[in-house]
Amino acid sequence: MHGFPMRQSNLLALSLAALLAAGCTRESATPETAAPAANPEPAAMPAVAAETDEHSYAQPDKVKTTDLALDLRIDFASKQIAGTATYTLDWLDKAATQLVLDTRDLTIDKIEGQTGAEWTPLQFALAPADNTLGSKLTIETPARHAKVRVTYKTSPQASGLQWLEPSMTAGKKTPFMFSQSQQIHARSWVPLQDTPRVRFTYTAHVTAPENAMVLMSADNDPNAARDGDYTFTMPQKIPSYLLAIAAGDMVFEPISARAGVWAEPSMAKPAAAEFADTEKMMTTTETLYGPYRWGRYDILVLPPSFPYGGMENPRLTFATPTVIVGDQSLVSLIAHELAHSWSGNLVTFSSAKDAWLNEGFTSYVENRIIESLYGKERADMENVIERNELAVEYKELDPKLQALALKPDALPDPDGSSSATVYTKGAWFLQFLEERFGRDNFDAFLRGYFDHYAFQSIATATFVDYAKANLLAKYPGKVTEAELEEWIYQPGVPASAPKVQSQRMGLVDAARLAWLGSHKLPLPAFTSKWTTQEWVHFVEGMPETLKLEQLKQLDDAYKFTGTANGEIAQRWYPLTVRSGYADARPAIGEFLQGIGRRKLIMPTYEALAATTDGLAFSKEIYAKAKPGYHPITSGSVEKVIAEAKPKPSPAPAATPAPVTDDAAPPASG
Ligand SMILES: [Zn+2]
């Protein structure tokens, strides 16, 4: 995924809410654990039993799904998916008598087991719903059937699906639907063993209205006839969070023989132009880490309500349209999702506690792709921005969430990880290893790691053992075990972290400081060469508030208010809100209603919620924007509004605001 959206303040709130929700887990589990008594435990648990996943009810040490066959019907009118899921099962425990699946808000109509050619009904129990984990589905399978089939339908409120009215699409004519399964939302549209510890192949037969194209994280055919009847095969084993589906008015635009873009008709060509370097990114990554193993690599550009930057659904990355800014300055998102084809989709974390194994490795590989295609300066600038964000987030972040490998109780809700930790600190750790062992040695190590654990799901401890054997012991004297363990198990960023120097960001700092002191803006000949990264850094380093005439001067020169670049907007609008700059209000309203990507809009909602007047405005805007938001986004906004403790609105700053510690311009050195 690209970008957990949580910033420091609501992250703490969310952790608290999740802790309370986890309390419900234990309570609701009590009555039903008493029911099935005669279930002898195996004499010895398999070696992998040490790896647990607190976010799933499944018992993969007893039985594993090896293949999933879906037969589904998409109904836009009722906002439901209905049909059957058939599991091919590998019974590891020959005494097991139950198959336990994860579900959320599903209606289970019927469950059958296959004996010979016959399907016979099976007894099952659906437990009361837990707020975070959903409902445990326990199926009695005394015969340990090789295949079990569940007939079910989804709820219109399924947490992993978003249904868009035609008015919320670019084309305005056809409804649109898409899934977001990570972390544990697949269970809201398919009953399954919803843990990355289980990998399975899948096939699907999906029907939809004739004018809707359907795509999945599988073998999409660029030439598929649009007839409302589609079949898919995913021949590589994937974890459940990579199960994905989308339906709507989507057309294909090729980038290369094996890469292309799917999007609504008006977006397809601009998207293909923005992502023109995708094939180069693929060959670059193959040179570093071995062949791309998934066949085609296509990108589905979703409507603006997609709550994330991107999602690495195999063979079909889901992407926000907010990175299509016309100058390829935000294509690191594609580098990131593509990198997951090695780090994450190929070698996967075995539970969300170890999310850094996916996101940290991917952020590292992303940065290597950017360096290779666009040069070291750009890669360094992106590191500066991310590390500055980490520094801000870590001022308030619970130390428990600052370790790369989280303790089981640190993450009650798997959506509650810290992005600074799993993405930025994770990548930083690998940059540290690269610096100490040398790029050639580290590249060879990483390639070997991806090969060794290909199509497996592992825990941090497995990586640590592998790194000790294949790096520390192989190249003695470079990194101590204590250093390795400090990075992985301790909060904060170790003193051994390599520093990044960005000359261009240094010049931006100088320009900002000069303007703050003199009101003289940098020469246009200088700023005309700035990319998104430099503008982001320019705005991000501003004091907590500015005077109205300062904001006006910036707006007159750079037109920040109303910018089409969401990365700039997400930093500029909170600054205007904190400063009481009312001129930006109409544009803020349009911005918050126009997109639903959480990372971009949440900072502005948080800034608005800090004052009584801003809170009232945010409620008014949210009421209008809500129909276009994904349930994940609505949940975040409602939380900020509900937990707001607004102060009276400030009088616009008449004197230069003191530069507090919080607002100190980030250092780029
Ligand atoms: Zn990611």
C-alpha cells in the first residue's frame, strides 16, 4: 500500500479506540469457545506455529486453503456481491473437525462439503461481530472434505468495497465499484482465512451489467470483450489481502507489451502518459532483484475517492488519480506499488505486526528505482521529505509503535500501524545496511532473500536469522547484532542512521528563510525549475502560522490556493487554516469534496477541527463530501470531528508568529 494516512494526533486516538474494540473480542469470544468441546489437539504443533496472527480467527496450522474458486454476481442497484466461494483444503491436522473462516457483515445462506461428486450441507455457526475482527465463521467438517463451498452475499456497507453512483465518476454515466482488502477487509466481501499466513491460487467467474468492465488482481486480458461475463485466473499463490476486484466503465491504454493502464475513458491517455516510464521501472527492478514473476503489470486508475495512494494488487495496481499531475513528479507511487511485486507480494509478512517487511523493503526499493530513473538528487529529496515527516510524527507517537517488529499487543487494529515506522524507518534501516555492507553486497543479499522466501509469508524473526547468517556472519565487522536489534526492536531512530544531504532542499530552505526575513521571494528563474518535492519542502518548512499578507503574497506569486497538486494542497491548506486566512476557504471546500485520499485530506480536517469556526465549516463540508468518500475515509473524518476539542477561532496573526519547536523548519542535512 502507499501511505497509511494517520498523522500523530488521530493515530493515538485510533489506537485507544482499537484497544477498546479489542476488549470486545475477548468478551464475544467467551460464549462460543465453550461450544465445540470434542476437538482433540494435535500432539505437536508444526514449526510455523510460532508465527501467529492476532487479526484472524483462522487456524491455518490445522487446515489451509490452497485454492479459492469464486462465482459472483455484482449488483449495483443493491450494492451487493452475491455468489459462492469454494475452497480446496489441505488438512494438516488429521484430527481436525472444523474449518474456521473470517467474515464481516456477510449473510451466509448455505455451506456444503463435497464427498465424491455429491455436495452435502454442513452445520455452521456465525459468532457475534467483533468491531475490529468481524464474525468468526465455524464450519463443522467431521469428514475433512477436500472442498467446501459457501453461498453468501455482502452487505451494502461492506468495509472492503466502495460503490460509487455515476455522479461520483469522471464519466458520470456508469456506476463504479472497487475493493480495498488490506489489511483485513477481504473478509467483508469473501468469507476466507483472512491472514497472510495462508497463500492460495484463485479463479473467478463474475457477472455484472453488460456495460461494466470487471477486473481482478489476476490475468486481465487487455482485449477482453465487454459483455458482462468474465473469468479470471490467478495462478500464483497470494495472501488474502491481495484479492481485488473493480467494475465500471474502464478502458485499456497500453504502455508497453506487458504494461498498461485501465481507467475511465477520459483518464486513460493522460494516465498512460504520466506512467510512461513503467516499463523502464520494471526492467530496472529486474536488473536489481531478478525477473518480474507475475506476467502483466497493469495500473488501474480509480475515481478520486480511492482512500489510499495505491494498492499493490498483483498484476493490477490500484492507484489514486491524484498522482497524475502532468510532470511525472509523483510517479514514485508507481515505483512503490511495482516494487511490491518483489517485497510484499512475493515475500510477505505473516501478520500486520511485521508490516515493515512489506512496506519498509518496498520503500527502499522504490527509492532505488527513483534513483536509477531520475537521479540521486530526486531520490535524496524524497528521503528528506519522508524523514522530516517521521521526525514530526515521532514527537507524539506511542513508542510501542516505533519498533519495526511490533509486539502482539501494540497493534489491536491492523490498520493502526505508523506509516513513519513501517515505511520510512523500515527503508532507513535497509539504507543503513546498504551503507555498511556496500551496495553490491547488499543488492546481492536482497536478491537472494527475495528468491529464498519467494511466495512465502514470514515474520521478522525469520528475516533476522537470515540477515545474521547472510550478512552479519558473511561480512564480519560491519554491523553488530546489537545494532541490528536496536533498529528492529527499539523505538526511535538509532544514532547509526545514515544522514541524507540534499543540496536542492538546502537551497529551498535558504529561499524560505530569506523570504521570512525580508519578504523578498526567490527569483522566478530559480523557482521555475522547482519540482513538486521542492514546493512541498518550501511549504512544509514554514512556521506554524503566517501573517495574512504573507499568505496573500505567496498566493499571488504561486497560486497555492486552488492548486491541482494534492501534495502541495495537503500542506498549504492546514497552514492557511491555522493562520485564519479566510480567502482559502472556498478552495478548501472544493478540495475536500473533490478527493477522498485520506493522506491528502486528513491534515486539513485536523487543522479545521482545532477551532470552533473551523469545526463548523468542516462539518458543513463533510456533509456534502460524504457520499463520495470511501467508508475508510468517512470513518477517519468522523473520528476527527467527534473527538475535536476546538478552541475559539484565532484572530488573524498580526505580528510574526513565534517559530515554536513544532514549526521549526525541517533540516535537510
Ligand atoms: Zn506499500
